[in-house]
Amino acid sequence: MHQYGVRTVEKLLRLPRSTIRGLIKAGFVTPARGPRGAFLFSFQDLIVLRTAWALTQAELSPRRIIRSLKQLRSQLPDSVPLSGLRIGAVGDRVVVQEGDTLWQAESGQYLLALEVGMADGVLSVTDRREAAKARAEDWFSRGAVLEALDAEAAQSAYEQALAADPAHSGAATNLGRLLHLNGNFDAAERVYRAGLSACGSDAMLHYNLGVLLEDTGRIDEAAHAYEGALRDDSGMADCHYNLARMYEAQGKPKEALRHLAKYRRLAGEDPD
């Protein structure tokens, strides 16, 4: 079995000697002794030390690394090798992935909604919700670029964004608009309503839904959607204008005039 000296470990892992000695003192790694009492590390020891190095890259202090890894060793049965675990950091906490289970090393507390990854040998742990939002934003940006080039590809990108994050209101708004423009009214309405359900409320989703409902002759429902948009954003001039027309069609002249006046004021047509 090949063994490695301290200097070699420092060079291979770029781990400070003080941290190496701290791990030894804490009893987490127990290297063999060579000539003149020099430490000799096994390959398994290197795995442990590499984990510590990855944690230092996450800006955890050597003291916290040593404490967390020592506690981890005490929590694991002898039959579970450390090499079978993935270890990373969330903030200033050391977390451990064992199969599909994630838990905090120092407290043993189980963690939910975390995603573990590895890049260039460095372990990372991220909040799955934040990772999903990042993916959704990436797909949304792609869709926005593709709209002028390939509407079908843009639609697919927006669908991917919503698959990652159903509450991405921008993706729902743009996807619904593309479907509407293509005459897919039922599909567009489903997208808008699903977006509103996921987001809670959103002015542009309400507004676009109102336009769709108006185009399909559902005047009362369109007025209700426009009202929802204005509850979220009372400064939407076009929404006031459209709602004024809806109220006029419903035989509500006072309400129509009130929203028409607001439209003119917001559009700069009212000198007062």
C-alpha cells in the first residue's frame, strides 16, 4: 500500500500543515509512522484530508472543520467508510450526503431541499430551490433571445423555465403570449392561470389573461382580470384604458370614465 509524507500531502492537496496536524491531534486521521517518526498517510487518509481541503475552500475555519469532522466520525458506525460519503458546506455548516440523505455534521440534524455537486474536485452543496430558480432564469433568458429568431425554440425554453420553477412569472407571461399569438387560446389560458396559482398574483399575468379573455369575447372575466392587474400595479395605463372599455361594454359609465381619466393622467394626456 502506497503511503504519502506530510510534504507530499501539502503539495497534492494544498492543505495547510496546521490543519493536517489539527486533524491528527483531533484523532480523525491516524497516519502511520515512518523512519524518525515521520507521518505516513494512506490513500484513505488523503480522502479525509481532501474533504477538509474542500471545506477550507468554502471558507470554513480550520477549527470548525476539525470539530465537524471529529463529530462526524463519532456519528458513523465503523462499517460506513468516510470515502462513501460526500461532504460539503452550506454557509458555515458542514453537511454530509449519505445516499439520498443529507445531514449536518455537528448536530446530526437532517437537511431538506439541498443539492450536492462536485466541480474540479471541490464539493458544493446548494439549496435546490435556489438552484431551480437559477436554471429557470437561464432558460427564460434563452427564450427571450430566441423569440426574434425561432418562436418555437423560445416556447420550448419558456416551458423548460416553468418546469424548473413554476412560479417564474416572466416565463409564464411570455409563454402564454406566444401561445395566444399562435391562436392556442386554451393552452395560453392554462399557462396564465397556472402561473397565477404558483405566483399568488402578478400584474402582467393578470393583464395578459385579460387580453386573452377579451379576445375570446368573455368580457366580464376580462374585466375581472384587469381589476386583478391593477390591484398589483395601479400604474398600468393600458390596463386602465382596457378596463374603461370593459366597463363601457357592461353599461357602467361612471366606472368607465374613472378609469379613462386615470389612463389619460398616466399617459400624460391630462394637463392636470
